[in-house]
Amino acid sequence: MAREIQRGANTIQGVEATLWQVPETLSSSILNKVKANPKADDVPVILPEQLLEADGFLFGFPSRFGVMASQFKAFFDATHELWATQALAGKPAGFFWSTGFYGGGQELAAFTAITQLAHHGMLFVPLGYTFGSGMFEMGEVKGGSSYGAGTFAADGSRQPSELELQQAFYQGKYVSEITKKLKG
């Protein structure tokens, strides 16, 4: 999903989207028990101060018990110095996510993550229903909502569907267009 977000973002002239991953906080034994996928070794780990380099953001995370995973919450907690100076205020941001199943927090994960943006004074950019007919698909399993793109991962073995990837690509493009407009 993140790579499709990036691909969509990079279709906007003058936009260069970069992938980052937050630091891991769980031990390898716990990661094995929750069947976490291996980390991408071609995606660097981000430090909070590197957020200053970006004009806009799409934050992606798995849901754990209906909210963002603890690793992502720990990363946001580490942005306290940026919060204290409101250094990220006015920057647009959105979310995308994965959940295990329908009751796993498809909307709740994004909805509760909005608090992080609000405290930083960032501008939440929801997907709304701008993805068109793909938002109303009922003939196949599809994650996502008006809050952003999403996928169902089941036990970690399910890969995003073509429609979920199209929604991610679209969201990357959509948020990049808005970011570019706001930057002027």
C-alpha cells in the first residue's frame, strides 16, 4: 500500500514522495507471534526531526485493537519537541492502514489517529468519496473509507486487492495535489 501511495504521489509534477518507516519497538519474538511481515530493508527508519523536511504526509500503519499500532504511537510521542514549537502546524496529512478483519478498526484506526494531527496543528486531508465508484464497491472485500485507503490483512497473509491498491495510488495522488496547492 505504501509503495502505491508513493507511486501515486510521484505522478504529480514537482512532487517527490519518500518512504520511511518508524522505529520498531517490539522484540523479534513478539513480532513472530503476531506474524508481522519482515521490515522492508530498502526503506530507512525516520527520526522525528526529519518530518520537518516534508511538505505533507500520508501516515500508514496496521491497526492493533482498533487503533494505530504501538510503534506508530511511540513515534508520535517522540515528536514532542516539534509539538512544543508547532513546527508541523499547517502541513497537510492523511492516513492509510491495514486491519485484520472487518471488526479490526478500519475507520476507528484513522479516526483516533486524527488526534495526533490536531495536537500538531496539522491539516487532516480525508479521502472523502473522491475515489468515486471504488468507494461503493460491494462485490469484493475492500478496505478503506472516507478517512483513507485501507486493506484487510487477515492473519497477515492477505495481500491488498487490485481495488485497494488503486485506492492507495489515488490517495497518494490526491494528497500530493492538495499539498502542492497549499505550498503555493
